[in-house]
Amino acid sequence: MKNLLFSIAGALVLVLVGCGKSEPSRPVIESVEALVANPERLKDLRAQCKADHARMGDAQCHAVAEATRQRFMRGGPSPYASEPVAPPAAPTSVPAGVDAKD
């Protein structure tokens, strides 16, 4: 009888431990490189960080900010203009009113 009581108590303890709160899992933080390569995901995460920074977390929002900075500052053709502005041509003649030095 005693063994049965201990067995039931042990089983009850195991059930209660199994039903307890689990540790909250840490969210996966997407890397800066992955966000730079995926502009749609970057856009989504930027909106989420703007709406609820506390829920997203500092680490993820800092990665989003860095990826945005890298995409904006990277070299290559500008997404805002199809052709870059050419520098002005050098003057070929001496402007009027300026004496030419020999």
C-alpha cells in the first residue's frame, strides 16, 4: 500500500513538472547579411521595430538598422536614378574679361 502511494505521488509530481511553464525561448535574431540580401524581410522587420521595439528586442532592431545602413551606403548604381549625373565639362575658352597670361 505504501509503495502504491509513493508511486502515485511520484507520477503526480512528474505530471505537474511536465505541465509547468517552460522557459521562454529566445527569438532567433536574423543576421545583418541575411537582411541585406532579403529587402522584403528587411522592410517587414523595419515596420515591426517601428511599431513595437520592446517586443522585437534591441538586438534585432539594431541588426535591422545596420542592414538598412549598409543597403543605403553600398556602392554600385543608385536605385534612385537610372543614369548618374555627368560632371560639368571643362571650359574650352577663356571667359570674357579675363586676361590670358602668356
